[in-house]
Amino acid sequence: MKAILVKQPGGPEQLILGDYEQPSPLPDELLVKVYATALNRADTLQRQGKYPPPNGASPLLGLEIAGEVVEAGSNCIRFKKGDKVFGLLPGGGYAEYAVIDEAMAMPVPDNLSMEEAAAIPEVFLTAFQALVWLGKLQTQERVLIHAGASGVGTAAIQLARAINAEVLVTASAQKLQACLDLGAHKAIDYKANDFEDEVLAYTNSEGVDVIIDFIAGPYFKQNIECLRMDGRMVILASLGGGKVEELDLRKILAKRLHVMGSTLRSRTREYQVQLTQEMSQFTMPYFKNGAIKPVVDSVFDWQDVAEAHRYMEQNKNIGKIVLQVYKS
């Protein structure tokens, strides 16, 4: 089969279309003809040699797919040949064919294209995990979502609104309206304004109950200030760096704060299966009626994968960047 290969660790120019052995499904797996896959930050890090795949996972890039089942393993009972599915992978999505654990696969809603379906798994599972499982966001609580126009950010805004929470986000100026259109109540230009001041002014100095953060070090002190009593912060990445200087831990004690870090790719199969099932049960009715939607910034032909990676690394996208393998 054809697949996107990394010649050697480095920049986007190292990505080439080449030949790779087609996988065969195990008894609990589906072999899927991939119509679309999508980009994630993990892909750019793996391309650079900084984020190796988990043991046993495909070395190919690609953490999510949408496509058509061409073969079902002997133990599979939920899906059959010809079914349209989408879901999360530990790797291998940048290819003509991929295998997925049947328990991780979800049916593509009739009202969504393959490109839209491919834009769902990683960001909605990550956002659901952060908001619901870890952040324990409740109705009428406030949440601050950093990088609100990112893939996870756009998913988190919509999930938080479905929970009926009050949503604050940070984003660059040209992306604020997109966040508001998705349902954010307050959008803060983090380049022009101090987000801590903006959050405290908007909330009458009360702060927020939950923070979803991707920046880490540079935002840590301000995030602590923005959290109210018994607040929860979930750190999903460290795009700004991992170190904090002169931190007064007493504020964490005084406010009884919960500070958590999480990744998804390294989680156990059992964890990912349960998360997939709960996220799907919660979101599928919203996807089917259009109340929640995958946000697709752009669709690239997969032969233009290097260009797509450059685009992601320029932080221009609002929502997901999708690679089209076959036209559906």
C-alpha cells in the first residue's frame, strides 16, 4: 500500500509518499480503507523524532482515521465489511489502509463527510477527557480554555456549552470571532491583553472552576490566580515550556486546587475504549442533529502532507487540518 513515510527525523520536507506493508487485522480489529486522516501536534513531534509511538503501535504517523471497513477480524461483531467508521489509533493513519481496534471504532453519522469524521476522534476524546473525566466540569460552572481556536479548543468550547457551562477562551485576535461563533461567552486576545486581568474582571474577581491549558510554564502562575476555590486545572501540553520560576505553592493549598497533567496516546487500551464509548454516547446525538460539529479548517490532498505540516506549525488553523486520502 501507499503511505506517508519519514525519511529521517526533521522538518516537513522529510515526509514522502512511499510503499509500506499493508497491515492485517487481528481477531479484534478492523481493516479500514482510509478516506481521510487528520493532523495532530503529536504528528509533528514524531516527525522530528521527539515523540516515539507506543510499544506495538505502527511507526507510521496518523492518530485518527475515517474510512470503510474492508475486512473484520474473526471476533468482531459490531461492524462488517462496507461499514463506514472513524476512530482513534495509536499510529498508522497516514496510509491507504489502517487497522483499528473494533472497540475504538465509531459509526460515521450520515450527515458527516469522511473529512469531517476524521476531524473528530483525537480532539473530542482529548477535550471530553479533560473537561468531564479530569476537570469534572458541572452545569453553571465556568471554564477557561486556552488555545480556544485549536482543534481541542474548538471541541472543548462545544462540549462545555453542551454541559451548560460558562466558557471563556484565549486566542489570537483573528481567531476570537470563531470562538464566539462556537459558543464562547468571553474571548480574550492573549497577545493584546493580560488574560488574568481579563478573566478576573469578567468574573468580578471570582475566577473560574476549570482551566484547560496547553501552554504550561509561562501561564502557570496566572492560571493559579484565575482559579477559584476548589478549582481544577488540566495541563495537556507544554507549548510554552515546562519550567516555572518562583512559584508560591501556598495558593494551591489555600484554594484547595487540583492540578493535573494528562496525555491520551499512552493510556491503556481499556482506558481509551471506555473513554471512546462515553464520549460517543454523549456526543453522537449532538453530531447527528448538528448541535456539535467538527471544525475543519482545511483539507489537503495527502500528497501535500509536507505543506499541511508547515501550515500547522505556523499556527494559522482554526480547528482541524485534514488529509484526504481517497475522495468519498
